[in-house]
Amino acid sequence: MSDPAPNPESSRQDPSRRRFLKGGVAVGAALVAGAGRPLAGWAQPVPDDPSKVLGGPLRPYGERSPFEQQVRVIQAKPAERGGSFTPLDETLGIITPSALHFAVQRGGRPDIDPAQHRLLISGMVNRPVILTVEEIKRLPSLSRILFLECAGNSRLGRPPTVKSVHGTHGLTACSEWTGVPLSLLLREAGIQQGATWIVAEGADATGNERSLPIAKAMDDVLVAYGQNGEALRPENGYPLRLIVPGWEGNVNVKWLRRLTVEDRPYMTRMESTAHASLMPDGKARQFNFVMEAKSVITFPSGGQQLPGPGFYEIRGLAWSGRGLVRRVEVSTDGGKTWQDAGLQEPVLPLAHTRFRLEWPWGGREVVLQSRCTDETGYVQPTLAELVKVRGRNFVYANNAIQSWKVAADGSVHNVQA
Ligand SMILES: Nc1nc2c(c(=O)[nH]1)N[C@H]1C(S)=C(S)[C@@H](COP(=O)(O)O)O[C@H]1N2
Ligand SMILES: [Mo]
């Protein structure tokens, strides 16, 4: 049997709880006034509590509730080569759980024994060195919350069958990474005069070697071994990877085994053919490292179903490879007018930033958009604005404003061109 919902006015509970409930009622009343209909849950009876029986045993390693089912969507054929996508529509706050962090691998996921693994630093250095994982973990460490985004995220030319934010924007995630500053390792090795680039290589079968300018390597790059408080997940580079803050995912070389100091970039496959964009004048844009400011509404988003008119909280994520997100604006009329969304504190540089906006939906068809401005003043462009600059041949680093249409029946659709 279920009890009716207690009346907060008459319940004999401690005053703070009573105040909270009264506050809740006030919000509820405002919602009724604002949107013509309260949340459905306000009028529901409270069900019986089934938990007052002896529960399960303690577990040495945590699992989520069996009722939580969100997973990464895998778009890869064969499954060893391609990407798995973060379910952005179902993650909360700014940290992506490691088990749901997207992964891109082109040569399969190696399962590496850290006791056997080594990192070689050689090339234009005075003291070439081979380090064990244990030796790297003993060095002064650093943790930072940083987003990672594949340059192929929201890639143009994806089939129009991609309906959800999971598919359109799921090649980004945000973790707390722990590791050693690369500058410390390079200083130990002693960079020689004239060295201008480093080349990073992983232990997988990809051929994902990438060249990075020394200036970035000496600035804020990490050789990471930790992710969200524990070791990196195998998919994300266990036991060692590069974390290159704000730069395209591809240079964040996983399963890191070799760093070579050079006086030129290697022009590897990943930087000559892949990750270059053909411009309207016939030239290619290469070494286009920084991921520019971008945002997306994760709720309501493509494929979701709103139960009916009423109060909603529009939620989304914003980020910029140039530093802090300063502002996120939301439009509920296809870009005619914009409202400032609230940004969740603390806002961290080069990290996902959660934005939220209260939205009373009256039940008419609307187009929802978000637009991010970063600390440099750069404003996230429309797709038309991007095409004007880059032409129609570009596919990578698409940071255009995303449009979701909420139809009158509450269904939500991807209406991006
Ligand atoms: N060794 C190696 N490093 C790699 C890759 C790879 O296939 N092999 N994929 C790259 C690409 S394309 C991206 S977008 C990022 C993704 O990092 P994640 O898989 O941890 O999300 O890793 C990069 N580092
Ligand atoms: Mo990528």
C-alpha cells in the first residue's frame, strides 16, 4: 500500500526541513504560474520503501546500480578500429565517469603490463633516458581537470541518421588527469640547441605518431598515469599517455612509449592526410591544434521525448581550447533572441563547463541552440559562418552552433544542416 504524499505544512519535522519543503512548494507554485502545469511528480503518492530488508554484501570494487544502463555507443568496424562515444545526454556535472569516457583507437586496445612498459626519451637531448612507470610515478606530480575532444567530433558529412547528442558530440569528455609535467622530463633529459619539435609514439598498432612544438611540450603537457582518482583505463592509454590541454584529441598519444626530440615535425600520416583540412583556395590547413570554443545542449536533445508542456531545465556543456568559458547563451527561438545561461562554479580553464537555464515550455514547436563565448572574446559560430571561412571541404574541428527542434508532441530532433 502506498501513502499519500505528506502535507509539508502539517508535518512534524525539524524546522530546516520544513523550510526546505516550503521553499519547494513556492517553487512549485511559481512553476504552475509560469508554465500552466506543475511537475507531474508533485501530485504523486510516495511508494512503499522496499529497502528495509537485509541488503547485499560489501564489494571491494564498486559497480553502479543495476538500474543504471547508460553505455558508450560504438561506431567502429571492425570494433578494434574507430570510436566509442560518451553518452553526453546522460552524464551529470562536468566529470565524465572513466567507464563512459569516449575512446578512439585505430589499432585496437593493447593490454599493457605496467611492469614491462618503458618510456624512452631520445633524439636531440643530452641524456637519453629510459624510464619505468614506477620511476615516473615517483616524480613530482600534478592533477588537472581537462576536456579532451577528438577533432572528428561533430564531423561534417556524418550520415543524417545521427540523431542524438551522443552521436553528434560524444567524442568529447572531461576527466581529472594526474601525471608528471612533460617539461620536467625534458629538462632532465636536457634539450639540445636547435630542437623545436617532439614526436610522440604509442605502443599500439595504429601509427598514431604525432609531432608537437617544443613550446607546448614545455608549457602544460602532462605524461599522465591517473584518471579520475585511479589508473588510466586501458581504452584511455594505460599505463601512460600524453595529455595536451586544449589541443585536438589525436595529439594526446595513448600507451606512450617513445618521445623523440627533433628540429622539425615528422609529417606523419596523422598530420599530413588525416587532421588536415582543405581550404577554399586549395591549400590545406595543417597543425591546426587548438579546439575552439564550442557548446551543446544535452537536454533536451535529439532523440529525447518531453512528457508535455511545463517546467524544464535546459542543460548543456561548453568548453574552449583557449581557456575559460566566459558566457553561454541559449536561444529557444532558433537564434532570434538569446538568454544568458547559468555557469556551474567553479569554471575551470580547458575543462567542460556545465550550463543551465530554467525554461517553461508552453507546448509550441521551438528550436533550441546554445552559443559559447570564451575568455579571448571568441564567439562560437553558426555553421554558415564556418563554411564562409573554411569552404565546404572541411570535416574536422566543426565547432558550429547545434540546433535541436522540440516538436509540439515533445519529441526532440537533430535539425543541423
Ligand atoms: N597511441 C594512440 N594514441 C591515440 C589514438 C590511437 O589510436 N593510438 N587515438 C587518438 C585520437 S584520434 C583521439 S581523439 C584521442 C582520444 O583519447 P581517448 O580515447 O582517451 O578518448 O586519443 C588519441 N591518441
Ligand atoms: Mo581523434
